[in-house]
Amino acid sequence: MTLDFGGGAGAPTLLAFLTTGCGSCAGFWETLGERRLATMPQTVIVTHEADRESPARLRSLAPADVPVVMSSHAWEDYQVPAAPYFVLVDGSVRGEGVATTWQALASLVRDAIEDQQHAQAPASGGPQRARQIDQTLAAAGIGPGDPSLYPGRD
């Protein structure tokens, strides 16, 4: 099954692993459709399959505008230890964890997005930076051992 949200490739999606009988999940069932976070990514609720969940209860709990997928395989694939559990993905996992409050969920999402932005920022050091400097110097005609690199050395 493929879900297309129109967010484009790499747009983050929050997988919300919830169950119909989980007391800690109740608040999320009630409010996930409200998009309480300013930067709330597209959300998909993932439950176990019908042999472990009540489809009738699921229909009564599910927010109208949030897709719900019944997949015990997803629980296994993402190694979900308990509910409520959240995984932020954008082609790969960017953040995951248990959250029992909106504050905890907001922190999880915010941290994962900021960590990704930090990882994509230009490196300020390391091998990539050294290669960039070498390329810039080579373009200016300055190579290894060039006297201009060692002022005061004669």
C-alpha cells in the first residue's frame, strides 16, 4: 500500500502507533486530527490488524482526516515496543520514541526535524571541509607545499 500526501519526496510523515484499548492513546485518538503542532507533519495512524483490534472501535476513534492503516507487520518492521509510539520518517527514520503527552510528542517531532536540519547543514570541519579548502586553493593555483601557505618560512 502506498499513501500519497502531496508533500513531495522527502516530506516527513509521522507514524502514530496506537491501539484501540490503550489508555495513554486516548488523548491522541481525540486530537491527532487537530494538528496541534505548528510544524506538524502529515500523520498516519498505524494499528494492529483486525485480529488484535476492534474495527468497530477503530471507526469510532479514528479522526476523519487522518489516514489509518491496520498493519501488524508495520509494528514488527519498526520494532514498536509499546503504544503510543511515534516514528518520524521521510524515506528513512528521522526520530522515534514513546510519547504520552502532546508536549512529549512536540519535543520528539521538533528534535527530529532540527537534528535533520543540522545534519544537512554544511560541515564546519572534517574531511569535507578540508576537500573544499584544497579545491579552492587549487583553483587559485596554490598546491601542497606552496610557499604562500607558509609565510615567514624562507
